[in-house]
Amino acid sequence: MHADRRGLQTATRPLACRTGAPFSLTKSDAAVTISNPSLADKAAEAAARATPDGVVVRVRALSDRAIAWLFIAPTIVLLLAINIFPLFWAIYLSFTNFRANRPNAEVKNVGLGNYSRVLNDPDIWASMQTTAHFVFWTILLQTVIGFALAYLIDRKFRGHAFWTTLILIPMMLSPAVVGNFWRFLYEPQIGLFAYAVSFLTGIPTSDIQMLGSVNLAPWAIIIVDTWMWTPYVMLICLAGLRSIPDYIYEAAEVDRASNWRQFWSITVPMALPFIMLAVLFRGIENFKMFDMVNLLTGGGPGSTTEVASITLKRDAFEAWATGRSSAFAIVLFVAVFGLANIYVKALNRVKQR
Amino acid sequence: MSPAKTTTVNTAHSVVEPSSRSKRIAATLVIVYALVTMLPLVWIFLTSIKSPPDSISYPPKILFTPSIEGYCNLFTTRTRQTPEYIASLPAPDGVCDAVTRQRNMVIAGPSNFLPRFTNSLIIAFGSTFLAVGLGTLAAYGFSRFKVPLADDLLFFILSTRMMPPIAVAIPIYLMYRQLGLSDTALGMMLLYTAVNVSLAVWLLKGFIDEIPREYEEAAMIDGYSRLQAFRKVVLPQATTGIAATAIFCLIFAWNEYAFASLLTSGSAQTAPPFIPTIIGEGGQDWPAVAAGTTIFLVPILVFTILLRKQLLRGITFGAVRK
């Protein structure tokens, strides 16, 4: 377990932080990035010891230790109050029959009852299936289109920076506000989407009920999510492509490797860790997707687009089954966490290759 | 361009420089994608300057007379009156008044859009300021001092972001109800700060790790205290990183919907849960919704274009390791 956590940390790290400066190498970095962890640690310790604590200590100056806690404490207190405490409260609630709309009713401990109800509820399994369908197709489309775009942009044609900026815009916008507007675009009679599709394919607009039809609604949310988040995958893929040193291609050119061969033997394998990282982030995000789907379809028609978060919201804030929905929330968290961990193991194996 | 010339261009560059033909194909495809992807956004803007009948005509109108009605409807509430009553009124006061009267209505008062938009501004900027401030301090602490269990702490902080927002909202909802923080700007600010601070610490620690320790050490040997060295040496060096982090926090807080829709309903409601509720007579008032959406999106558009370098650096931060 411990190793897994370390692994996940390293995998998420490249996106968040630069590694490489010796004093920044923590143990977890060392596990993957450098071969001699103890050396890095010693260097870090030596650097810390070399810090002249009190070479010129002023009267009012605080000790390093005090400063460290002074700097870190406010963040920790805030996180304890608003992240950690509620999490434990949710765990506690998941073992009770508490209902938020009846705060004065007697709270009974129901043991694992909520969990067994959640795991045996066919509606919840249906919503998990809907979520899986959504996550699978969005990731597939975004990865294929995103990588293709990154590959094309990496041709560095004139003006590529400008067009890249334009492409990025959708991912900066509010999924809720833009998702809401897509309802208008999807209107079968007056919407631009139906009109454009019917113009291109000849299908009458009345048949293009993107949000009203049971068959099309799941695709309606996939299209909007792909429109919004393909740029994100593209950016990470672009970073991956740019990390491939030129000399590898030059060597391949000298060996007269065809473009096709270069693409499959150099480009794809070397960009793969980045692609996998993009998939991880999009996977986690889409697993918890709520805002865009809530505004586009609200889970409908029927429950065809009811992803897990929507079921959770209905349980918690419409049915007010606080205890049971807390159990469902914990199950979801454990599922994301578990899947992410397994995935990161695979990612690390690819990285080491 | 003649073939001979192309060859010289190719040899002048490195071997891996793509040929001009492949560049042209790539440019065409990327530009087509960019234009298609911009269409929904262009349509939002066009709808915002259409009159309501134009906005719902079939086929969708591309050429139309621009109208300010959407923006008028966004900022006002209106009541229907008889034509006789409207004829008896004094001359209209301003453009919006005139536009409204043409529809046999009179302006009854301001709508809730402006207060909701102001809430968005206060909560987004307030929480960004707090998150970046706290995050910078904590990141410096984690970067420069040996903090017991630092790795586990950092990991735990980050893993809370894997929770679905609705799952977090259940206990927060109960807690805020107890503390009287439900539907207050302060409550939302604290919540967004807590969500953002984990990312801020994570990003900023990377930026601060990059600043050589020697700078501070030199400053401290010259007589600076640790705090002075932090303020006068580290902070100026970290400005770019702090700016990049601030943009991310701001975008998150500005766009957030799930918490806002569950935890605010009235006085502290932000724009994202408000905009979808703008309705006219007989359904959604699309020009007004589009107007609200446009006003709401413009700040982010400007940010994206002006600060694209920092944004890119933040998103792909450190992913490029040479």
C-alpha cells in the first residue's frame, strides 16, 4: 500500500512540479527518477545542515522550526477543518441512518447496512455503468483527437501558437455555464447543432433529438465533454512530443527509417507516459463529472445519462438519505482511489521501460 | 514554391524539420478544428445580440439586425402591461426602456444578475488571494524545512481532490448549517480556498524548489533574517509561479458549479448556478442567457489570451524534462 501511494505521488508529480534540482528530490522522486536515493537524501540533508541557522540571528528573528510551523500551520488547519474533518464525518454518517432533513430524529447505528444496500442496489449499478460508458468514450475520443492535434501542432507551421491558444479556450470555461448553453445548441428545431448535422447528412432535424432521445442523450454529453477537454489532452501530449529529443529522429533519419516507422517506434512509445498521464487525469475528472451533465440532461431522459454523481446528488439532496448517500460517496472515493492506484502501477512500468 | 527551393529549405534546417507540404496539411487540419471548436462560442455571442424572435427562428439566423434586448432582459425584471397603459407613460428613459415597451412590457426593477456576478467576483478573487497566500507560505515551509511526514501530508492533501464534489458537499452542507455558514460568501470563500490550497501548495512547492537555496543563504549571511530572506529574495523570484498558480485558482473558483448550486441559494449565490435559471415568458430567455454567459465568459477569455504563456507553463508544468 505504501509503495502504491508513493507511486501515485510520483506519477502526479511531473505535471505539478519540476523535478531535477537535487535539493527537491524527496524519497518518492528518487524511487523512480534517480538510481541512488540515499545520495540525494544525504545531499538534501547536507544542504539543510549547511543552512546557517543563526549565523546572524536578530533579536526578533524566529527559529527555522518555528517559521516552518508558522508557515504550514494555517494551511493544515484549514484543510483539517474543511477537507479532513468532513471526510471523517461522512465516514461516520455512512454507518448511521441519519437524514439531513430530520436533524432532530434519533440517529441509529446501522453498521454496514448502508454499504450492503448501496452495493446491492441495481439503480446504483446502472449509474456506474452509465459512468463507465461516459468515461470510456470521452477518454477514447479525447485521446485520439488530442494526440492527433498535438502531432499536427508539433509540425510547427506558421501561426501555430495562435491557433493553439484558440483551441485551448473551451477548457478554460465553466462547464456549467457552457453546458447550459449547449442545451440551446442541441434544440432539435432551432438549435445550431441539429441544423448543421441535418445540413451535412440530410437527416431531418426532428430526428436529431440529442437530449430527448434515449439513444442519443449519452452521446450528447460525450460530445460536449470531448469538445471541452480535448485541448487538455492535446496540451499534455504536446508536452510529451516536445520532450522527445531531436537527435533520436536524426539517428532514425540516418538509418533511413520511414516516417511511418519513426512514428510507431519513436513518437508513440516516447509520448506514451504523457498520454497515460492525460488519461489518468481525465479519467478521475470524468468519474466525478457532475456540473455539465446536470445542466445538459439532469440525468435524463429517464435515467439514461444518470452518472454516479447525479445519483449521489439525488440521494443526498433530493431523497435526503444522508447516511446511505455517504456510504455511496465513500464507495465512489475508494473506487477512484483504487483504480487510480492500479493504473499508476501500470504507468510506472511504462515509464521504466 | 519551387521543388528546388523546398529542398534547400529542408537542408538548411535540421533533418527532422517537417517538409513544407506536411506543414501545410497540418496547418489546414488544425485551423479547421480550431474554427469548428469556436463555433459554439461564436454562437453564444451572436445569440446574445439577437432579438428573442430571431434567436428561435428556423433555420438558425446568421444574418440579423443586432438587438440589445438580451442584455436589457438580463439586467432587468419586467411585467406585462396593456398597450393603453404603456401609451399613457411618459417618454421612455433609455434604450432598454424603449425596447421593453415595444414588447408591451415595462421594467419592474433590476434582476439578480448583477448581485450574483458581484458574488462571483468577491468569492473568486477572495478565495484565490487566500489560497495563494496560504499556499505560498506552506509551499516554502515544505520546500525548505524538514517537515515530519511531509510526503504523506502532501499526498493526503492532494488525494482529497479525488473525492466527487457532491460527496464532499454532504458533510460540508451539514457543517455549514451548524456554523451558520450556509449561503454566505465567507463560507464559499473558505470552501474554495480549501479546495484550491492543495493544488496551490503542490504547484508552488515545485516553483520554490527551483529557486536555489544559495540565494537565501547568501542573503542571510549578509544579515537578513529568514523572514526577510523569504520576503525579499524568494518571493520576487517566485512571482511567475505565484501568478500561474493564481490563474488556476481563479479559474476554478470562477467556474465552480457543484458546490455553489448545493450550498448557496440566495444572497451568496454565484453566477454559474444563476445563469441557467434566467427565464422569460414561456421558457428559457435564450438571448438573456447568452448575454449572461457572454459577460461571464469574457474575463476568462481575456485571461486566457493575455496570460497564455503562464497558463501553458502551469498546465504542462515540468512535464517537459529535457
